[in-house]
Amino acid sequence: MKRNLNYISIFLLLLLGACDGFYEFPEPTDAAPDPGQVDFSKTIAIGSSVTAGVMDGALYNRGQQHSYVAILAEQLKEVGGGAFNLPDINAEVGSYVLSPPGSNIGRLILRADPNSGAVIPAPIVPGNPLLPYEGNRAEINNFGVNGMNLAAALSPQTGNINAPDHPMFNLHYARFASNPGTSTLIGDAAAAMGNGGTFFVFWLGKNDVLPYALQGGANELLLPTDEDFEQLYQTALGSILQASPEAKGAVGNIPNLNSLPFFSTISWNALPLNQAFASLANGAFSDYNRALEEVEQAGLISDNEKNLRNISFQPGLNGFLMEDKTLTDLNEMGIPSIRLSNPNDKVALTLATVLGESVGDNSTAIRGVTVPVGDEFVLLPSEQELLEEKISTFNSIIQSAVASQSERLVLVDVNDFLDQVASGTINAGSVPLTNSIIPPNGGFSVDGVHTNARANAFLANFFIDALQSKWGSTIPKVNPNAFMGNDLPR
């Protein structure tokens, strides 16, 4: 069955004739570089995975060296910016960030199956382990850490190498923590600011909603309460502001995670079936559909819900069988909470690894056909709405925090920037940046979550625009077309 599922290869047809993505920058300027009302001599960055430079699901050299903040820091040198020291990873392949600790899996690449023609994200094996940072930890400028939410950024358990099973432990921080088990990420960043810091970039909050999204909304406990988020955010940002009372900073907000290519690369009707297999699958659900008729007639469900839950496959592309916890619970009657996916669902990129696979040794138990895929692979409409509500509320909290320190802070509306990418209005020299993982113009790395080097160049310019508007800085922009997107499939 799996060999028939070439659903991902369809979107990669656009790769035919793809060039290397390098073009002339169309925006020369005669304006002399000028820092404006900001001292950029020592810049500190605080954030999560995008700030760290995670790409393709891993932290590795190319990604770390081409994070948006590393690109920005290079441009700031033109207006008095100093060295920007990274906690170098020294890994060509890196460690896949969603793998279990101790696993030997590296970054994702686009890999083509020579037999089936399917092209899917696949990890490089072996990967590189995360090793302790051997440089001078007191000289680090980039405190971006993969997977970092606000609570973890304020907890010493995040770097406690003696308690690796603690839910907050994060090896990405522990590898360069100033005092593992005692120090915190915010504390280390504040110490760096207190030691001559003049400007900072602060972009935390995204990982307070991203885990919920990436797990398909399966666990609402991953979302903090509005009150907790506000308290943690004010504490973290306040610590950085207090560490260097004259320093100014740029603050990023939370993007619309519903628009990530992680949720748009795989279509809701990604299941191709021929006539014979569709008929076979329909036969397996004949009793189930009759039972739905009976419970609808008994008034236990509406006609609309009956139609939603009805399972019927056709030759060609189909929705896949999935769990839906929002359906009326009929399990005591032997009727599971399942339905076929539809256009209102957002499908996780990770579904590509399981859709169409046989379960165990049973050749008739096919994931997505006769066995439902789990809630973790789909964002239901209600989960999308909750995610949007949380992001809107949290962004309001961020906006208020920035407004309360308006002389020292500028809000960088990353949410708006990525909305522009999704709408197709971001380009350099008429060369677009697209909301996809398709090279050369796709702005997201192969994991569908983290921006790639080319998008990070655009993002660095977006930060520069904010600095220019707020404080009159004239910072030369980088040429986004001089940065590569994703590698072509192997």
C-alpha cells in the first residue's frame, strides 16, 4: 500500500528546472550607515529554536551560522556592532531535535525513493551528538535555545545535567549553561547584558504554543494559562531590561502557527486508492455506517454529524480515516469517534511517515484506511481556533509589555511578516519567498516549522526596518537572494 502513496512527490514537481536561488539584490542605497539612537556595540539575543538557528529539524553548523540574528549581527557591524559569539555546535549534520535523547539521528533532507518516486523528508543517519560547548561561556552573545518556553527559560532544572529525566531538562541549554543545574537561560543572558550589553533581541513565547500545535492539539495542558504567560513573560523580559538599564531592544511576537507548511504540505485528501481497494475498504465500514443511521434515527446525533462520520471511499484521492475527539461519544455503543479528513482539517507533515503503512503483520490494517490516524497528526477546526485565540491573547500581552517600555523597546511584528510570506507578498528583486519547503524559493526548512537561511535573511531585514522606523538607524540590508534555500532532493 505504501508504494502507492506518492502524495508528497506531487508538490515537488515544481523542482523541475529549479535554479540555485542566487540573484542580484535590487535595493542599493547611498545612505551612509548610521546607528541612529541605538548603541549596537554589544548585542545579546534571547530566544528559542529560530534564534538558535535550528533548521531541517536539527541544530547544525549551517543553520546556526545563518540564523536571522546571526545575519542581523553581521549587518550591525556596519554601525558599530561588535563580535557576536555563538555557542558553536561544531556539527555538519546535527542532532534531530525531536528525537529521543541518545538517538543517533541527524537533520532532515528531502529524499527521493528510486522505486516509488515519492519524495519525503527523511533524516540523515548517523547524526552528530550534542556535545558540551568548549568555548568561553562568558563571551556568548546568542542565547537562543531549541524548545525553550518561558517557564523553562526561568528554571534551573532546564540545565540540570544531573536530572536528565526532568520534564524541563534541555540539553541544548545544558551544553553551554554557565552553571548547569543552578543557572537559568534568562539569568545567563541577563549576566551577559550586565557585562556591557547595549542592545538585545528578545523573541520568546513561540514555544508556549508550538508544542501544542505540533502534537495536533492532542494535549491542552501544553498551553499555559493567560495569567501564567503574562507573569512569566514580564519576569523574563524585565530581567533583561533591568540588567542593563540603558540598553534598548527589539522584541518579536508569536507567528500564526496555523499557516506553517508543517500543516499545509500534506493535503487533507492525500490518500490515493484504486477502485478495487476503495470497494474493499467500503465493505469494511458497511456495518459502521448502518449503525450511524440507527443512532441518528434515535436522536443521539444530528444528520450533519452522521454525514460527517460516514465512511465512504472513492477511486482517486480520498480523505484519510482519523480520530476526532470532538464527535459525540458513542464508544459504549461500539461506535468509535472516527471520520474521514476534510478541507477544514490541517494535516501534520509527520503524517507522511505513517499514512498507508500496515499495522503489525496484518495486511488489511492500513493506517488511514482501516485504522484511524491519531489526533496528534491533525489540527481539528476547534484546535485551530483555540490556537489562534491563544496566539492573539499572548501577542496582546507582548504588545502591552513593549508599550510599557516604549522608549527602550520596539515590537517586531513577526506574525505580520510570516502572514505576508503566506500571502505571497514578500520578495527581493521580484524573486518571491514562499510559504513552503520547496526549493529554491520556499522559506521554510525541510521540517516545515523553522525558517531556512534565505527566509532568515528576509527576517533580518524586517528587524532592520523596525530599528530604522523606531530609532532612525540606517543599517545596510542583506541580499536575501545570496542565501540558499533548501537542498534539492537526494
